[in-house]
Amino acid sequence: MIVSSKREMEGLPPMGVRDNVLRVMERIESAADRALRDPADVKLVAVTKTVEPGPIVEAIEAGVTCIGENRVQEATRKFEAELPPVEKHLVGHLQTNKVAKALELFDMIQSVDSLRLAGEISRRAGSRGSPIDVLVEVNTSGEESKYGFEPDEAVDAVAEMADLNGLQVVGLMTVAGFLPDPEDVRPCFRKLRGLRDEVEEQVIPGIRMDHLSMGMTGDFEVAIEEGATIVRVGRAIFGER
């Protein structure tokens, strides 16, 4: 349940975007403390799907340094607005016919879910001038509706991407199952962390495992406890959409 909804149930006025950002940051710090981690090692990506520029600016002014968009078409329109300087990540599924535009818009593509997509990014990235950072998406929940490599394919896929120019693999990403109890998705996060460890053990030239992007509004604290370096939070900042 998001912070604003809880306050409404208690008869209090909804919190604004600024207050929501600060509350999420406090929760990140608390989760990191429980895991004996430095909160500075966890990046908050504010997911701005369907959010208009005004609230996005509020979030940035409250301390958000990175925003995440799900769709290239929506981001194209939104980024034409005068947003303060901020890092931009694509966190949703990317179609191959949108790769060229995505390379213009984003600093990182978190959702590389096939070798075909990785190859297209490599082919199109030459005009960019420098490689784009990417995360390899893994379907840790086993749900057919989710994108991503199967866990038993992920390590080999990462190794194949090492030979591609124009992109730099810097970690793994997953979308866990949407379950009421965050503890029930902990195995998904542990699985992704284990795959990260397997990749690191192989010492693949050109591959870095700097990041584990996992955890959203309903479960990001558990994800941090399991090693997330990036959490993708939308509803707890901008409300239900």
C-alpha cells in the first residue's frame, strides 16, 4: 500500500510528491542499515510512467537524481519538457524498432531481454559515440507474462553480449512477481544475486556486474536486503496510476 493511501485511511491529507520522495529515501536508508549496507550504494529510480512533467520536476527538486520510463514513445514527448538535469533509464520492454530513438533518449537500458535486442542495440549504437550501459533482464519469477532470459540461460547470454560493440553490460535486472507479501518474492531477488555471483566467478572480459536492479514499490526494502543496487519506485512517489 502506498504512503498516500495509508494516510487517507487514517483521515490525514495525502502526502505530496516531495514528502513521498523523502519517505522513500528514509525507507531505503532503513533497509540498507538492516542489511549493514551503505545507503549511498542504492540508487533510487523514480518510475515516471504516465506521470506528467510537473510532478516529475517536484520529485527531482526533492532529491531524485534518476527517472525511469517504460515506453520510448511516452518518453519522447515527456523529455521535450524542460526537466532539470537528471539521469534517464529505460525500464520497460524495448522493441527493436524503437532502439535508435531509445539510444538518443536514455543513459541506461535496464531491460535487455534477448540476444536479438542486444544485437540491434550494438548495430545502432555506433552513432552514439560511446557505449550505452545496459542491464540484462532475467525472468526470475517464471511467469509467462514477464520478459527476460530464463535463469539457466542468463549467464551464457551475458557471455555472448561481451563480444558486442556499442553496449556495456553493467549488471542484471528482474521484475519479481506481484505478491501481497514482500517476503514471498525474496527468492526472486536471491536468484538474481546468485546469477550475478555466477557471472563474476566466470570473469568474462568486458563484462561488469556493478548493479542488481530489483525491487519496486511493494518490495524494494526486501530487495535492498538481498543486495539491490537499483530500486525502481513509482507508486510510492507519484501515487496510484
